[in-house]
Amino acid sequence: MMNTPLRIGICGLGTVGQAVVRLLREEGDTLARRAPRPLEISALGMRAPKPGFDPGTLPVHTDVLAVARDPAVDVVVELMGGTDDAKTLVELALAEGKAVVTANKALLSEHGDALFAAATAKGVPLAFEAAVAGGIPIIKALREGLAGNRIEWLAGIINGTSNFILTEMASAGRAFEDVLKEAQALGYAEADPTFDVEGIDAAHKLSLLASMAFGVPIASAKVFSEGLARVTPEDFRYAEAFGYRIKPLALARRRDAGLELRVHPALVPADALFAQVNGVQNAVMVGGHAVGPTLYVGAGAGGDATASAVVADLMDLARSTLGAMPPLAYRAEAQGSAPALPSAAFQAPAYLRILAEDAPGVLAQVATLISAQGINIEALMQKAQDSVAVDGITYVPIVLLTRTAEEAAIDRAIAALESLPAVRGSVLRLRVESFGA
Ligand code: HSE
């Protein structure tokens, strides 16, 4: 005899929602054999018909809140995005005692602590595998596979759109805007793509990972983020000449003084694992005290990859393997409100590109200002063929790598360099990270 189905209400039928419906329709019989209860879509929540999407005989609610109230729904899948209506829906679903599955990293990053508290109070799971790194089961890895570990650090490429853009700019020399349009057409980008290119989406995801990894409330996992906009085609060339690639990196590291949480484009050694992760692929490395470094790689965005993660959560619910625990509860050594460190306290080597007058003594001035901050230069490059003439003055980029330095010292060096009469415009700083090298 077949057990009662897990009845699913899906709200939001965009790229991911449609892919979830497709996966459940196509694989329903197989999935039913893998779990004690079959997965059954019992309602859809969509305000208006979606061109090209046929709901068939499935009941459709044009008021998505009706899905949360529908007695024929056991679990509400929130795939609408945004933080307003989605919050109302998730709060209502939890208040109704229904389990919730969401892919909404912005919602959880902003309101997660309260939503997980509400879920715990009701004793229902709030599952979010699809919210971080698309199809990669990184939440499951932190929650289950690495449950025996103290997590020391994690680093990742966790925004597919940014990785796609940087990969295409580096390999095909394509223009930023052109690649972004393609990422949107492929369904990788957020509704507001500035979330992708300014590091906001990756910061949302990193706050969730940091909460799980270090046992801190999501609200205290404040992530520093910097976007891709200032990276130019010449930076890929210089990075390559130094033996590096430029990747959109997210990093969380436990230090004695607090947590270092940052998202920014970074130079990674060309032979590092992260340097081989291209296009929409994501990768996360997690360092556990017992297991050492571990690596997870896969498609980080797109309908089918994200649907894979949504269905994984649904299967966990069907198998009753998900409890109602908030992310921070997964690390018993919870650090309470361990402070997120300000960027001035970060420690990393830096890549600096300085457009300076091509004249005797200028390089010496630049080196003097950098050494005055106690910063050691690792490598330096200046190519006459890259010089430009402005108002009759010839300028040439001085590009250098420093050894590891505190970011406050780098900030002071940059300010001093920018006030040199021989330096034109602002200095570009990228950080260098060698995880997995
Ligand atoms: N816009 C996101 C990305 C989707 O590009 O990674 C997956 O969260």
C-alpha cells in the first residue's frame, strides 16, 4: 500500500519554479521509489499565467497566500524571490505549521534569524539547500557530512553569474555588459543583476554559510562585499603574467579577534583548484579540523541545477530526515555574537594597479610610499607598451603584488599613492587568495 503523499504547494513559477515542476513530473515515479512517501504537487501559486508554462490540471491560486492556507498542502516551496511578499508567505506558512522549502538567500540573509525561530517554535523545518551555490549540496555537507568537525574556514565561488562574466571576459575578451545579458538570458542572474555583479547575492549566501559553519546568528554574519565593476581586460593580462586568474571569491575565516567575512574579485594562483572552476560553475572549499580541506563543485545557478537542490530538500522531508533546527544550532561551539571584523582588519596580499607618470624617480616614489606602511612588495611589472598619453603627459601602469599585509596598511598606502602628483586617478586594489593552491 502506498503511503500518503507529501503534498507540495509551489509559489513562484519562474525559471526555478518551472524547473522544479518539470523535475517532479518527469522523475515522480523514480522519486517515489526512493522515499517512503511520494512527492505530489497539490497546488501552484502564481499571480498571472506564465508564457510557455502549462499548469495542466494542477490547482492554481492567484493569491499565493492561499497556498499557505490550503489544507491540501503539507509543504510550501517559496521560489518567488524578493524579501517582502516572500517573507509574508513564509511567515504565514510556518504559522500554519507547514514545512517550508526556499531558494531565497536574500530573504534568509535579512530575516533568517526570525524565520528560523518561528520554524523552531512551530517544530517545522525551514529548508534552504537551493539558496546557496545552486545545485551543490553544500548545506547538506555542512549540516550532515561535516557534523563531526570544527569549521575553521570556508571559501568559494558562490555566484554563478559573476563567475560566468569573469570567465568570458578572461577567455574570450568579451565585454562585461554583453556577457551579463547572456547570463540573464540563460536564467543565471537575479531579477536585479546588480545583486550578482556587486557581490550582494554572494554576501547573502556567505552569511548563511558562516552562520552554519561558525554557529553565529545570521544577522551578526556581516559580510564585506565589493563588485566586479573595476576589473578591466588589462587586469586579466597582468594577473596571468603574475601566474594568477581573477575569480569572484567569497571567504569566511575564523580568527581570534572575530570572523573575516568577505566577497570580492580575487587573484587566485592559476594552478589552484578555484582557478579551474569556470562559467556558471560554483565551488566551495570547507576546512574542517578533523577532515582537513574538502571541495564541492557544480552548477551554481540555472533552473535545473537549482531545482535539483529544491527536490533534495523535498526528499529529505518525505524521508523525515529534516528537523526544525536553525542553522546556527548545527555547531554546538556556537560563538554567540563573535564580531564580523571590519575590512581594515582583513589580512591578505594585494594586487595594486597604479597609473603613474612615465618619468625618472616615479617608481622609486611609489615603492617608498608602500614600504613606509611596512608592506613588502612581492612582484612588480611595468610595460611601456601599455602607456597612455593624457594632456601631453605619458602615463604607464605600475602593477604589483604585495606580501600579506593588514588591509589598514594597504588602505593607507593607497591613499598616499593617490595623493602623489605623479599618480593619475584612483589605484585599483584586488585581493590575492591562495586557498587550494
Ligand atoms: N544569481 C545567482 C547566481 C543564482 O548567479 O549565482 C543562484 O543563486
